[in-house]
Amino acid sequence: MSWKNSVLIFIIFLSCQKNQDKALFEDSHNYLIEAVELKPLINKSNIKVLDFRKREDYENSHIIGALHITRNDIEDKSYPYGGMMAKKEQMESLLSNLGINNDDTIIIYDDNGMCEASRLWWILQNYNYDNVKILHGGIVGWENINGETTMEGTEVSKSNFRFNETPYMKYYVSKNKVHEALQRNTVLIDTRNNDEFTGKYHKKGAKKPGRIPNSINIDWAKNINYDDNKRLKSIEELKNIYDKLNINKTDSIILYCHSGVRSANTTFVLTQLLGYKNVMNYDGSWTEWSHFNDLPSVSDHIQ
């Protein structure tokens, strides 16, 4: 075989792999949307775009028609620690104030590798709202196709949004359930960075450094081309990361991080892209766990 034929075969292989990955992304229950797909839909009345960045970034430039939200908007403030998922009624009030109707499609974007967007996707999934998409690549992806941006605010007509069923809480797990899972063969994945995992330091909000016993550390940022285009890595790359765990697609998996945000991104990757069937995200994560001295914890550093 000539070198020209070899090169041609290699190019065809790469093209097929790229198309396969694209097909798998498109197959992820349609929860991902590309910027080129959003562009012709942006002015439709049933498309509601949510900007999940800092307020100053939104005010400086945002996708035309986008509404602004923050983590505070989707947190339940009744706990003595932060980051807990907003209750159903709070979410209904938020979405109503944003003028979102029950038959609208919600498009969420951020500038943090779809981490923030995944948290809202996770909450909406728990409350049975499926008509939601994450903008692949976030604001960077939109800017890369010269999507229209503006500094102007978006007018809102208040709606009466209601979740229409008893919440399934399909990807949610509580502190007590995590504690019970320690007695079983549940796979526990800590999606924080290695310094947080080992207890070298802890972020604001946690009472102490450390981790939940028997945890495996896989930093959520490994899912993303974080220092590049903020897009998800290819399906093959993602498989290589998680296949090393030697776990079955039906095994019980609990994910956590500092406050259930980064682990929401890994929840999306495992369930929607890699086909794991029994994945839960611990809402309170290390922030909540660290507040209870009767719960077991491990640290590799002397405090």
C-alpha cells in the first residue's frame, strides 16, 4: 500500500470518528444544542435563553434576548450552609418571573465549561422538566460563529410556570442516602480537584477539608477542553477517562463536589453521553457533609 493510500485511509478514519462522536452528542436526549443550531431559533417566542454568568459579564455582552440568572437564584437559603437545590415552588416562581411558559424550550449557557448550566439542567430534570438544552461550548461557542450579542436588557412578561407532576428527583440523592450507601458497594466519585480531594485546602462554605470515605477522585474539568474551546471532549476521550474505573453501566454511582455544581456536569456526561443508568448527584456535597461531625471523613493532610 502506498503512503498516499495510507494517509487517505487515516483521514477517512478520523472523519468517521468525528461523525460518530457528533451523532452520539446529538443523541444525548437532545439536551445539547450547538451554536449553529441555536442561531436560526434565537428570535422565536418559545425559545428562552438563560445567561448563567456573572452579572457584570452579562451586562457587558450577552446573547440577544438572553435573561440573566445566578446560583443564588436556584439555591434554597433555608439551610445553615449554602448551595442547596431550590425547592419546587421557588423554581416555579423564578421561571414565572423570567416569563418562561411550560411549553417553552429553555437554552442555558455559561462561560465555565457548561458547569453552571449543568446544575440548572440537573434541577429541572429532578422536577421533571425535559424541555431544556445546554449550549455546547457556552458563550465562547456563540461568539465563535459570530452570533449576535447585545448589552441591552430583555423585557419580560411574567408567566405562570408550573411543574406538572410530582417530582421524580431522578438524579438527586440526599445526605442520609449517601451515608447509607457507604455500607454498600456504591461507587462514590469526588469531582473536585486533587487539592480539595486530599484535604490540602477547602473552599469557602465547607467547615473543614477532606472527603467522604472510599471516594474516587476524577476532576470534572477532565470532561471539558477547559483551556481551549470549553466544549466537551470527544466520546472516545470521555470513555477512556471513566472506563479506567472498571465499573458497569448499571452500577450505583454517587457523585459529589463542593456544592453539587461540578458534579452536575459529570452527572450529565455519565448519563447523557456515556449511558450510565444509575447515577445520582449529592445535592449538599462536601459543603453539607463537612458540617456534620458525626459523619465520617478522610484527609491526607494533618490539620
